[in-house]
Amino acid sequence: MAEEKKLNIFQKIQRARVELQKRDIKKTGLNKYSGYKYFELGDFLPHVNEICDSLGLYTEFKYGEELAFLYVIDCDNPDVRREWSTPVKIPALKGCSDIQAIGGSQTFARRYLYMMAFEIAETDLVDNVEVDEEKAAGEQKIGTVHLNVMKKLIEETETEINSFLRYADVKKLEDIKNKDYPELLKLLEKKKNDNKKKIEAEKARKKKEEEENKNRVSEEDLPL
């Protein structure tokens, strides 16, 4: 009986996304002011954990002062992982202590990162915010943290800056608006991911070529 071929991390994550789409996940969050529903972290996280467990994936959330990270790790090859990140900010909320504000920021970051990693579609990502305030915030230019994240990705992916600016329809990175940031960030992360896969494929090709050359030399050394 032929041995079943193991999936790599990209195949596992994609399969997890497809399996998650098949689940009948209900939105339990409700923005009472605007009257729309949204996904709470608890709506989809149990499904994600179950699917990841069946596919051999491990997820880990890390929260820092400026950035939050979600790592998806291949349990069959723990050195292989995928990473998602988002800037974080602790809001000043009336009637909440500092630790409550931090907890709220962590929960939102986790929800956002899991939705990014597992392609969970939702019309409204921001809850408990007035519609006019949301629109105004989207029209504002990105802050320093967002800007640094984007600069780093542009450098890592060797993206031609002028082409990127034309695509973003801005004259400089500082002019990018908050509403356009998620799409541009996703674009750069996809390019980073594609570049990584090309590098890995090239390494595999060279390794195979070296092995074939070694085998050829060994055959030539055999006595006639």
C-alpha cells in the first residue's frame, strides 16, 4: 500500500480554510448602535482549533507593545511556520481600567489575526463604533506603526516603490489611508509568501540536481 503523501504547511492551511467555510458558524456579536452582527472570537475559534488539530497545525498568539502576531506552525515540521501580524493600540475607554482596555485590545487583535489567517469573511470588522466615526477614521492617514510595517514588507519583498505608490494611488507612503491599509498589507504579505515559496522551490530543485550529479559521478566511477 502506497504511503500517503504528507501535506506541507500551505496545503494544510488552505485545507483548514476550506473546512472552516463548510461549517455553519453563527455570528453572536451585535453592534446595538448600528444594528449589525459580527463574529465573536468564540464563534469560530473552537472550529479553528478542531480543524487545526485534525490537520496537524498549532497556533500561537503573541501580543507586543506595538504589534501582535499569530503563528501557525506545522506540527509535522515545527521549524516551518506562517506568520501574520497587525499593529495594536490600547484605547482609552470610559469606565474601563487599564487591564480591561489591554484585554479588549488583545481580544480584538486575536480575532482580527485569526480572520486574516483563515480567510474568515465578514462585512463589518469594527464593532461598538459609530458609523460616522468609523468612516472618519478610515479617511485618516496611517500612523507610524502601520507605516513601519509597510516599509518593512516593501523592503523584504523588494517591491518597486514607485509602482506600489501608483497602485495605492498616493504620492508617498505617508498618504495611505487607514481604509486602504488592510488591502495593501494583504497584497504585500501575499508577495512575501509567494517569494518564500519560490525560494523553497529553487532550493529543492538545486538539491535534487546535486543528488542527481552525485549519482551520475558514482556510476561513472564503477569499474567496467
